[in-house]
Amino acid sequence: MTLRGRLTAAFLAVVLGPVLLGAVFVGTTLAAVDRSRATERLGVAAATVRTSVDALCQQLRAAADAVALRTDAAARAVAAGQVVGRGLAAAVLVTDVTGVTTYTTPGAPPTPWQDCAGGRPVDGRVRVLSARVDLRDPAGSALGTVAAAHPVDPAFVARLAAATGVAVTLLDGGATRFAHTTETSRVREAVLAAAGTVDGDKVTETADGRYVRRLDPAAGQPLPLVLSVPGERPTGLPAVLVGAVLLAALLAVLAAGRLARVTTRPLVELAGAVDRVARGDLTARVPVRSRDEIGRLAGAFNRMTRETASYVAALTSSRDQLRGHLAVLGDTLASTHDLQRILRVILHSAIGATGARAGAVLLLDPDGVLVGKCGEGLQDRLPDPETLRVPVGAGVAGAVATTGEPRRGRAGDGVPAPGEPRCETYVAVPFTVPGGPAGGAEPGREPAVGVLALYDRLGAEEFDDADLDTLRTFAGHAAVAVENVRVHEEAQRLSLTDPLTGLWNYRYLRESLRREVERASRFGRMLSILVLDLDRFKDVNDTYGHAAGDAVLAEFARRIRGEIREVDLAFRQGGEEFVVLLPETDARGAAIVAERLGAAVRGTPIAAAGHAGRRVAIPVTVSIGIAVYPDHASTGQQVLDAADEALYAAKAAGRDGHRVAGERAAPLTEEITVPAGAVSPDDGLPRAGPVTDRPAGRHGAGAPRPAAGVTQPATGGASSGPHPPRQSRGR
């Protein structure tokens, strides 16, 4: 028998034994627990039935007593009617000493009535339950009896079932016939058959898992009843247990085979790898699948073959092949836009290819300083490796960036800059991109945008020309990566701004409007929207030409930027229509801004080149619509539409002005006054935020707009991109 077979048999013996014992234990335990719970429920239900019937009998007896206390027949008839009318009994029957009925309430059920005191039911059937009391005269002589009755009908049985929480069946003259029941037709016959096999208070079980108890008539409870309750065991528990055991056996077989295969597999793989190495294949490796002795043996074998293969590869491979592989790696890395990650990979690969101990990639910033973007092995060479900064022209890296020539040598050959890493040997290569920032390069030479520098080659040897060539390859990849990132960022900027005006475009308007409305809703602030449209702009194009019209649009955008805050956002929505978002600004502040914008446009005509190149001063006015979230609408699009409608109103009112959108209809809800909420002044224009809780400062969060005529520094602006075309509506 093989090792795998022995392991499989041992695992099955260990697993299947406890599984079988567990299945038997679970089955017997569930059956015992289920029967115990059912017996307890039926016992509680039987006690509840006795209590309920006894309470009904006491009620009927009290009703009969109330009638019997009357001294004459007329009074007893009145009392009987009152008892029935109040629902204390369904009927009242008065008989004399001979048993002859002297009075009965209308609609009384037919006799005989089953007395609460007990006795066998007539014909074994119980239709009416009654309580009797003696009727006596004031001297104590017997005059007859008074009986109060209650029908035993399906409603009565249903009430018993509801009170007990179990199914109730009223027998009809035998254990297999019933008068009324709450059992379903599916289990009714099985319950009656089981009830016929038990006596007293014993509990039996039907074939479908229901537990049955028979409740015979007794004093205070003269009804023959059968109580049943469904078992809580899952249906077909034995079949489920058998299936579980079979499934466990199948899984055990599979697991045993898997375990045996996993256990013996490393040994088989190790033996095969040894044979391959013996035949001269040094690429043979053994997968390390665990950390046990076999895993350690496989790891040691892999290290041995790896080191042997590395020695052979070092003798048979050339550095040119290594540079070729690294060039392919660099081309792949240049396709991504994560500059930091690309530079880190390039630096790590360069260090590995040249055997350097440390290195850094420095990029030229706008201030003319080389700033370290990533470094490796600089912890002991700089006081703070995170702040590597070398001025252009200073030290080795600065000189390389200035001259654009690579350098290599020992540290004593050059003058180290104050921020340069300490080293014994170095090699530094510049890299350039077309159109990069000037770095002091000679005329006709592409300016350097960064430097790739390595320090201290392993073995304390100086870097050679081959290392310099390798580093040039990596520097070229770094240059491509920087250029790709620059182009990508420029493309992103162009995708969100309008090329003519420099304002945000329609695409960014949709995103910004959604974001600002969500922010205003979250923090309970207001957001004002201005929709601006140059009046009779078509006449400008027709009179002065489209070039003049473009100049008017560009100058109008510049004046918008000069009149808004840094936190405000300005957009060109299309044609001569513009939109301004004013966060945390109420209608009054928005109206002030609108007045200031109108004055800025109206006050100074816009100079432009007309037909034949003649300079003309073009008078321009603007109409503005104002809407405020959440006073005028509940969504961003609705607020924009409300501002658009207000713009139409401003146009209809004669242009060169602004209008605030009308208040939207109040919701059908009760308004609850909140002291810290927004307060509207008497003039009806909504205000933003609490009046007494606004931080000081220039247009801070929640701060009101300055009064009209106050000059604000121009700090607005935007970035860019193509936007969906929007047709002018001839305003």
C-alpha cells in the first residue's frame, strides 16, 4: 500500500467515527427535546382549557343567580333579557319543580343543555353549555330552577384554540368523530386516530410529527376535547441525518484524498526536481507549500538551485542584455500616469542594475531648485531624507542640471551642495522633456527637468561607463514619464474649462452644482445661483463681427472673475450665457453680487477689434436671474431652472437688471420653528445661515455678502474642457 493510501485510510477512520456518533446523538436528542416541549405545551393548553371553561361556567352561574334573585315571574323575565342583552349568557331557561319550562328567552337553543356540573353528554354530543341554580321563594321553598346557557359552536372552539395556542377538536359521541375542530383537513384524520389510542393525560405522536392529547369531561369541564400541536423537529429528520452522514463520508473521502495528495506531493515534486537538476536543468524549482520540514527542504533546494543558476547566468549573460530588458520595462512603466510610482520603480531598477547602495530622483521646481521626489538608501546620508533640495548650479546634481552633462566619479572631485547626500562615489544623469522649464541649459540644448543620481557602488568601486549608459536609459524613461504626466494633467484641465473664456465649462457645471447642493443640504446652508446673459449679443456679432464677439465674451468672463470670491465658481454654460455659483450666500448677497456684476459690465464699454481691424468700444449690458437653494427649489437642476426663469423675467422687464426667482409653493407640512435656522427679513428675501453665528473675515463660511459698490480683489478662476453645445435663445 502506498503512502497516499495509508494516509487516506487513517483520515477516514478518524473522521467518520465521530460523524456517525454525532448523527445518532443529534437525532435522539432532537426527538427527546421535541417531545418534551410538545408535552409541556399540551399540558399548559389543557390547564388553559379547564380554566377557560370553568370561567365560562362561573359566568353562566352568576347570570342564573341574577335571574333567580327576582321574586316574581315578570321581574325574572326582565332580568333574563338583561343578562342576554349584556352578553352574560346566550339564553335563560326557567322551569318549575316538575321540570316544566315556565319561561325561556327568545331564540334559545334547543334542549337538552350540558350542565357545567358534569355528567355524560346526551348522545355523546355537547351543543350547549349551561349552569343551573335553584329558584326559591322568600320562605326558602323550592320553586324550580334557572339555567343560563352558552352555545358550544365553532366560534367557541376557535376561541379555545386562540387562548391555548394549540389546535382544539370537540368530539361528537366518539373518539373518531368530531363536532367542531380547528385542525386542517390534511392532519385531521391522523389526529383523531391518534386520540383514540390514548387514555387520560398521555401524549401520543402522529406519523407526520404532531403530538396529541385527549381531554376527557370532568367536573367544571364537561367537554370531550382533543388537543394537538405540531412538532418542532424538521420534517424528514432521519433522512436528513442519513444524507448528512453520506455527505460527510463523501467529503471525508475527498478531504482524505486531498490531504494525502498535498502531503505526498512535495516529496514527488522534490524527487522530480532533483532528477532535472541531475540532468543539468538549473531552472528546476520546487513549490514551497508549507513551513514544515518538507517546506524547509524545498526552500533550501530552491535557494541552492537559484544561487547556482545565478552564478551560471552571470558568466553567460551580458550587461547589454540586462539593459535591453530594463528598456522594455521602462516602456511599460511609461504608459501609466502615476509619476511617483514610475520614478520609484525606475530608481529601484537602476540601483539593482548598477549595484548602487543608494539613489535619488530630483525634479526641478519653478523656483529653480532640484527637489527629491523619491529616494532609496538615504536614511544615513541626510539629516532628513524627506527634504532633499539642491539649488541649480550647486553640488554635483545642481551642476548636472545646469550643464546638461552626466557626471561620475568620487566625492572629492566636486563641491557637494549643503543638501546633497554624503557619498564616496556617484553617478548623475540629467533628463529632459521638450518644452520643459528652463534649467540654465546652453542655447540649443533641451533644458533639464530632473536628475537621476546614484551613490556608492557595492564593493567600493567607482561607477564605470557601462553604469553611465545604463543610467542614461533609466533617465530617458523618467523623462518620458514626466512628459506623459504633464500631457495627462493638461488634457484633464482642457476637458473641464472653456477655451475662450478660461471659465469652467458646462460639463463641470453639472458636477459642481450637484456637489454644492449636497454640501449645502448637509450643513444647512444656502446656495445662490446666478444665470447671466449678455443683452442683444447677436447684434454685437452682426455689427462688429464674431472676433469682436469673442473678445467681448473673454472680457466679460474676466470681469466676472474680478467680482466674485475665491470660493465662488464661474461657468460658461454656452454661447453668451454664464452661470455663477455662490456657496453660503442668501438672496440678498446674490442680489448685491448681481448689482456689482451689472455695474462692472455697464460702466465701461469693452474695447475690441471691429471690421477692418478698427478698435471700437462696445457697450454691453447683462441680465441676471437669481435663485436660492433651498428657498426656490429642492434639487440642483430645479434651482438652475428657477434661475433661468428669473433671467427670462429680467429680460422681459427691460434687460440690464436682475430678478430673484419666485418663492416655491410651501409643502403641506407643519413648520416647526428652530431658533438656529435660517431667518428671512421683512423684505422677503431669504438670508443664509443663523444671523448671530457667522464667522468674521472676508466672505467666510456663512458670512454675508458685502454691500453694493465695495470692491473685492479678483481671486476667482477656473480650469477647462469641451462642453455640450447650447443654442442661444436670443435674449
